[in-house]
Amino acid sequence: MRKAKVKRKTAETDVSAAVNLDGSGAFDNKTGVGFFDHMLDQLARHSLIDITTRVSGDLHVDDHHTVEDTGIALGQALAHSLVDKRGIRRYGSCLLPMDDALVRSALDLSGRPYLVWNVEMPTPKIGNFDTELVREFFQALSTHGGITLHVDMLHGLNSHHVAEAAFKSVARALRDAVETDPRKLDEIPSTKGAL
């Protein structure tokens, strides 16, 4: 089974993150940050990766450590669940519309983390949530998941729509990338023989 659970405890946060790559998109996320939980639920539902998180963080300071450390733990869980990446498609992309927002994501489960983020949030906040934390989450996810990730906003007027389109677009790209390739089930998708 392509599953993993990661625990991360620091002086700032206590994070538990579990993923099942062969799930149905089930989710159970409790980070203490309502909007972020909503985004993690979207990530699970649209990637078909089951995601469960439990986070206790220093929310009296702000949401930054909670969001970033959740991204770190989820990235590590994704990397562990892929093992040697044998049989996966490796690449994924998605052009996703959500009302006024249009976001394009492309990713490679290469083991070489790199984030290209061309997303300008129209407002600094969504409710009480700092919109700059959307990038922080994906930076942590890509770094600790070993993912080359490009996210581009092509249109967007509403910050909630832009953020949600980004999460859904990355989710759909992840869905494609982690799926097994029936033509290459026993092979690592690289001429190097390793990822």
C-alpha cells in the first residue's frame, strides 16, 4: 500500500500528517485554521489522495508555523508513500477555472524540489487568513516532497477563488503524477534508473 504517516514536533507546532495515494479523496483535517482546513480538504478531494492532519500550533502568534509545518509534514508523507516511485506517471498538470480565477499547475515528482510561483493574490487576507501563506504551504510541500512545481495565475479577482483554484489545480496535477502507469508498472520513470 502506498501510505505514509509523518509526525513532526517542534517548539512551535505538533503535526501529524497521513496520506494514502490509493484512496478516494477522503479527508479529515484539523489544523486550527479554518480556511486552511478547507484548502487541505480540496487538495484531498481533487487528488483522490486520502489526507488526515492533526495540528497543534502557536496560533496565538499567527498561522505561519502551522501552515508551513503542515506543508513540510505532508510533503514528507508524500515522498515516503512513493517509495522509489516505481510505476508512477511522474508528471501532472492542470488548467483549472474557478469563477473569475484561472490557475495552471504543472509538476514533476523528480526528487528535485523547485517552486515557481506566479500568483498575485488580490487581497492580503481571506477572512483572518494571510494570503501569503498559500505560497508558504506550497514551498514547504514541494521542498519536502521533492516536487518541481510551477503554479501560474492567469486570471483572478477574488482571493478565495484564486487560492482554491491553486489548491485544486495542484491536486489534479498530483492525481495524474502519482497514478500508476499500466504500461510501465515495474519501471522507474527515468532513463537514470532512479529518482
